[in-house]
Amino acid sequence: MIEVEHLVKQYGEVHAVNGISFTVAEGEIFGLLGHNGAGKTTTIRMLTGRTLPTSGKVCVAGFDVVEHLDRVKPLINLVFEEPNLYERLTGRENLRFFAELYAVDAKRPDELLALVDLLDAADRKVKTYSSGMRQRLLVARALINDPRALFLDEPTRGLDPTSARELRDLVAGLSDKGTTVFLTTHYMEEADELCDRVAFLSHGEIVALDAPRELKLRYGQRTARVLLTNRQEETIRLDDPADAARLEQWMQQGHVLTLHSQEGTLEDVFIELAGRPL
Amino acid sequence: MHPRMIQSIFKKDLKDAIRDSRVLVAILVPLGIGILYNFIFNDTTPAPSATIAWHADGSTRLLDTLQGIAGDSVKLTVDQQPSADAVRSTMTDKDADIGIIVPANFDVQIAQGGMPQLTVLLPETSTFAGNYVAAAIDPAIRSMAGQRDPAQIAISRVASDTSSDSIFDRIGLRRYFVLFAVILEIGMIAMLAVPIILTEEVEKRTMEALVLVASYVDIVIAKALVGIAYIVVASVLLLSVTRVVPERIVLFVLAALALGITMIGFGLLLGGLFRSANQLNTWGGVVLLPVIAPAFIVGLPIPGWLETICDFLPTSQGARVMIDSTANQSYFGQTWLSFVVIIAWALAAYTLLVYRLARRTE
């Protein structure tokens, strides 16, 4: 669905994005992770046709984003990080405006307002909405054209846990229906839970790209937490023969109360690759 | 360019902007100023008026004769009093310009050469109209007495050379200041309201959502059309309320549109220079002043070098055509040159705008 080849964006001497390549399959949820300034926003801007690449190629649904932007625009949409809504218009007016722009069915705004549970507040001006309601309206707006590829830029930032959970469930549901989802996030658990594959971006380059489980297995330290009969807790490395010997000894002596295996987290992988946490 | 999207953005902006108090103020202030000027100023100097506190014992032709002499020169208002004392009291209270007390059988006595006593009361500081009436009493009485005029006076009106008349003589103070308000309206919509709409889109990042579906060109055209729509509605409203009808209405409309489109171009450029709509709202007036000031000095006695500068400015040229189209005769002339100057500035503004928009996606 999304094909990126040797994508470069240069501002003067600075390489904001430095030759990244990847593909995202139809219906896949793809996460792009990285520090602030790593190049995530620039990448998403180029993927959505809002910034011209210095070199390289981006195709969405087979159309070159630079050459055939008018063909790409109806197929994509984006949930922005900021609640960039028209605050003096009502929720319904906001959606109706974008429905007109995309030339979609006039009933679509109300369907989406119902989907994001905003039908009761549809005729209130957006400036009276809470941040959670705004975020839900942003999602509804991004779905107005029933996009084949949906981009989400930090979609759950600032949301309370319940709203964030609802949004994640909504995104997962979209993917189940075949929508391709491309998201950037700072929340590793979110990426771990939602994404089929993630890419770590550092200084404009992709340093790792794979399914979260594979990355954790490849880069994470395989450990186990052991609670001993003397209530002492020990962490042992499963790859370390010395630790394995210690565990065997505790088992033989009957000192082990509980044993929990622990796989690495995406956070660990990121620290391993990028040198510091997100 | 996508006409359907332009139409959608245009409709949204019309609805959204009118709910913005900053835009509303930019539109309503010149409208209010124009209506205020309409009440303050007159196109022609009104004839002076005199109030006569009047009492006559019996009937007399004196009042009719005085009104005949005054004609259109002085408008007479007669305040009939029940007695001579009431006339005096009215004069003491300064409620009349002149008091006249006519004795009984006045007309008969005049006709018989009886020299009746007519009492005329003037305040300590008399008005022009009061003095005029007082001076007219003598010829009125002579006429009533049947005395022949010593000479025949022939009055005829002579067409004068109007080339040296000021703008105010040509179109009248009221119409000049209503035009002032129309140009101010164009300026405030183009250089404040439209840039506020654009800057707010960038500031609130709604522009980002718009360009996901529309192009920058669509967005800018829609904003320009919103400005033109507001200019048309506000100008028509202002001219209707003040009942100022330009003599050459097509020329007036063309000049107002050309000036509006040009200034909107610069307004849209201005919008790109400010980070926030509030910042623009605060400082936009400072930018507006030098842009719009040349419109208000054309035709006034200004130094030659300033006149030359005005020759090259769109606002002064727009004002010249609008004044010419409001008057029944051309005051400035060279209408074509005015349009050339305005169109040249429009081309410059929109070329710069296209250049700026092209850079936004790089």
C-alpha cells in the first residue's frame, strides 16, 4: 500500500530524513518510532504530499505521491497531533465541511459522529469540547473519506487512559477492515500492542524494522525473575551459563518460590539501538 | 484549481469568519464611520433659517411679503404669539431670531400714508438670518405701500469655471467622506480581515488539514473570494444606507473591485508574515495606515513630489477613479492610467503570492 524508496529530505546541510526505505502492506498497522527531531514528522509530511522530498520516491496505492498527488489525496487522511479543528464551528459543521471537500455522502458526518460517540455534542461549538472529544472528532474527520491509508501522528498524546484505549480499539478495528494504518507514537506499549511492524528512526535513518516480537527477541535481554524462599528477588539472564547454573542450584535446593520469564520490551530495544529512551 | 473545493472553503470561511469578533470589527467599523459621516456632513450648504416671533392685531400681508422677498435665500419659520408681551418674552428666552409686532389696521394705514408703528425686536447678538429679515422689512413695507421700485433689477445665473473647484465642491463633503469610508472598508477587509482568516488557518494548523485535500491555490483563491464578497456586501450596504449613488456606477464598481482584488493580494502576503492572528490584529493597523493614506490625500493641495508618488500607488489611483465615477464630471481623468497602475500592483502581489505558495511545499 505504501512504498518508500531511498527517501531523502535535506534542509540546507541538515538531513532530516536520510535515505529511508520500507513498505507497508494493505491492512497493516505500521509504527514509526523515534526521538523528537528524528525525522518522523518530516517523513509523514512527505508521505502525505505536504512536503516535497529532496530525492527518493513515495508511492501510495501505486501512485507516486509527487507526480500524482491529486490521485493520492482522496485515498489518504491524517489524524494530526494537534487538535487542528475549526473552533468556532460545531462538530457537525467541521465534518460537513470536510465531507464537502472530499465530496462524500452528506450522511457520512453523522455516521462518524455516532462512531466516535459525539452525536450528542454535534451541534456544540468545538471550542467547548474537552481534549478527548477533540481527539475523537479529529479521528472522525480523518475517516470522512474512508481512507485506504490512515496516518496518525501521536494520536493518543494527552489523552486519558480510557480515551486512549478507545482510540486504540478503533484503530485496531480499522485495520481489521483493511485500512492501512501508519502511526508515529512515543508510547512503546501502544506501538507494541497495535503495530504489526515498527521502524525505529534515528537521525533520519531507520535503525531497525520488524515485528515488535522479533525486535524484542533480537535485541532484548532474555531474563527471568526468581523469588527465593528467603524472600530475596533475583534476576537471571537466560543466555548466561553462570546464571543458568545458579538457577539450577536453587531449583535443586528447593529455594525457588516463583519463577517469571521476562522478554525484553520495545523500550529496551530502543535504548539498545538509539542509546537513550524516548 | 478545483472550483468545488474553492466553493466549499469559501462557504466555510464566510460562516467561520463572521463569528470572529476581529473580522467583524474590521467590517463594521468602516461601515459605522461611513454612516456617521453621512449624518455629520452635507453635500450642499443649507440655506440659513430664521425664526420669527410674530404677533399681529388683525390681518396683514406683511408676512407673505417678507416670505416673498426671502425666497430660497432664508428659510422663515413663524412662531405665532398671542400678544406683544409674549413676543418680547420669546425674544428674552432667545427662542427666535427676530420678533415682529404688527399694530391693528397696519395694511390700511400704510396704504393711506398713516405711518403706523411696527415694532421689530432683535437680540443683542443678532443672527445673519435675523438681520436679513430685519433688512427685508423696509422694502416689504414700501411694496405694500405701493411705492414703485427706483430700478428694475435683472438677475441671471452665469455658469462658472469649475476646473479650479476642490473635490469637496465637486462631489460634496458628505459623498467624499462616504467614499472615504468605502475605501477604508476595502482596506480593512483586504488588509485585516482576510489576512486574519489566513493567518489563523496557519496558526491553528487547520491549513495542514486543508492541504491534505485541497491545494494552496484553492485555499488562497477561496480566501480572496471571501474578501471580495465582504467588500461587495459592506460597500453596497454602506452606499445604500447613505444613499450615495455614483454617477458612473460601472466605473465605480470596476475601480472598487480592482482596488479590492489588489489589496487582498497584499493582505494575503501580509498574512504570511505574521505568526498569529492576534499579532496581525494588533499590528495590522500600522501596516494599513501607510497603504491606505494615499487614497485620502489625492485631490488635496499636496506638494508636487507627493502627488508624483501617489501617481504610482494603487490606493491613490483607486481613489481617483472612485471619486471621478462619483462626480458627474471627471476631476482627475486618465482613468486608463489608474487601472494600469492598479493592475500592475495586482500582478506583483499575486506573483509574489504564487511564489510564496510554491515554496511552502519545498
